[in-house]
Amino acid sequence: MQTAYIYAGTYSSLLENRLLSANQRELLLGTKSVADVSKVLQDTCFAPYLNAGQSLNSSLDSFVTEQKNQLAKLAPDKTINILFLRYDYSNLKIISKGLAAGETEAEIVERCSQLGTINPTKLFGLVTSNRLRFTETRLANDLAAAESQNGNGSLEDYLDYAYLNHARDIAKESNDEFANVYTTTVIDLHNLLMRLRSLVHTESEAIIVSGKFVPGGSMSKAGLESLDTVLARLYRFGGQSLWQDALTKFKEAHDFSGIDRAADNFLAQTLKRATIKQHSPAPLFAYFYSLLEHTQFVRTIVAAHNVGLPEAELRALVRNSLHDYAY
């Protein structure tokens, strides 16, 4: 298995090197319209996915989906599903809520992600025909438990909890050091950020009390009682400087987006450092994070052009990129 991971890791590193270069990013930042973006992308890894009859965002979706599928085939075992199952659980949220709201299959599937282990159309069919329990027992049980929550927490919160438990179990079964460290870190960040939210938005306190603290991390629920304690533990992940600006914005405006970005930034930095472990899934995980970040970089520029955002404001918007780059 280690030999298989060395090959997979080497190949995924090659794929990562084919993503946007610093020069290509600069050219994209200097574009004046969506048409200009398409022209620049003709000389990048996105070129084969640009179709005249398709929107640029749809082309980006096709690129990410194909790269994800290639990564899944490249992985020598199912440990990579730690990443992809997140989208299955997200799709279950969309399907369950969409059905409850009386939406059509087309409306629901349109909002689902293509990055899960199960195609959204297939997943929708399995859920609506009650056959999910025959093919994906754990997903079916988790969905049933989430839909029976009533006043004990929201469906979204329960499925987040279920996903992290599922990911933790996959990591344990893999006996891979990197996979276990990664899931422990993700669980720790989830618990810390959820507790941070509940300390500021007291109406969410029941989420912690009702048991949605996810076990399997490196800290206990009892150790997250005060804001000072939560912040002290948060600073262990990348240092105070990583979180300071985001926390200031959070305290002033209760805007959590910067904190979520800081958490993603820390995970991306951790994965970049771990890529030297060529005998583990680390390079594959790192490529997936980079793939998402590079694609989001392009999406941000497209969205900025669609609303007429000036270049200076666009550069400020993307300054918190997951990669070191001077905007």
C-alpha cells in the first residue's frame, strides 16, 4: 500500500503543479470582463473544459468534477473518502429540505454538489425510493436520525456531526497517521468554532448541550466553557496572528466568514507541509484543497466582473488566498 501511495502522491503533485501559476493569476486579476477571463483561461489547465455553449461557471464545475473523479481513481484505498463524504452529507441536507419544501427533483439536484461519492441524481433516487438503506446503510441511518431530531437540534447540525463521526471512523480503520491527524484537527476546529458561535449567539447554546460536540478530537467539551479558553485553544492552530483579524471582525460585527476562511487556511497550510509524506494520502488531500482554491479564485474574479467590482477591491477580496501570493 505504501508503494501505491508513493505513485499516487507523486502523480497528484504533478497535477497540482499544472494548476494556475503566479503569472496566470496576475493575468486573471488584470482582466476587465468575463470574456477576458475566458481568453486567459485558454492557456491554463481549465482550457479543455471551456465550451462555447456553456457558462464559465459550468465549465469550472466540469473541471472540478473530473479532477475529483480522477483523484478518486488514483487513490489506492477509500481513505480519500474522508474528503468526499462531506459532500454526500451536504447533498442529503439539500435533498431532505427540498423534499420537505415540495421542490422538484430537477430543482433539488441542481443545488447538489458533484463532489460526493454518490452522483446527486442517483442519491436522490435512492432517498426517494427508500433504497439508500440497502446500498449505503450508514448514510441512510444518519439521514433518518437527522430527520427525527425535532427539537433536539437542526437537521444540518446533526448531519455535520454524523459526517465528522463517519470521517473519524474511516481514519481509524485506515491506521494511517496522517488521516488520523487530519480528522482530529478537523474535529477540533469544528468543536472550537461551534462553541465560539454559541458563546456569542446564545440561542445556539442547545447545540453544544444536546450532544453535538463531536468526540474524537484532542479536547473535551468540559474544556470549552469560557471564551478565553476557546480562544486560547484556537491559537494553538497556527498562532494568534492567523486568527486576529478574523476575530476582530467577528467581535465587532458577528461576521463569522473570516474565521471560517482562517480555519481553511490553516488546514491548507497543514496539508502543504504534510505533502512530504509521499507514503500517505497527504499529497492527494493537498491537491484537492488546491483544486478547490484555484477554482474559487477564478469564480471570485468572474463574480467581481459580473457586479462591476473595481480591480483594487477585487485584489483586496482575494488577498486571503490559501496560497502565498502577493496581490
